[in-house]
Amino acid sequence: MATTIRINEDVKQQLKHKSVLTGVSQFDLANKYILDGIKK
């Protein structure tokens, strides 16, 4: 299942930058960060 979420522009740019640095897709990073947040 896919859904759309709204994030602010600063978060969007940080996610994009981290994706370039790590070679991990923005989609995968967002999922990882969301799941980590839910666990906490």
C-alpha cells in the first residue's frame, strides 16, 4: 500500500540530501525513519 504524506520543505531537502549521500532511495529512508519513530 502506498500513501501520500505532506512534509515541510526543510525535511524534504534533508531527505533528498541523505539519499544522495547514502545511495538509499528517499522512499526507503522515509520508511526507515517512520518505522524507527513508531518504535520509540
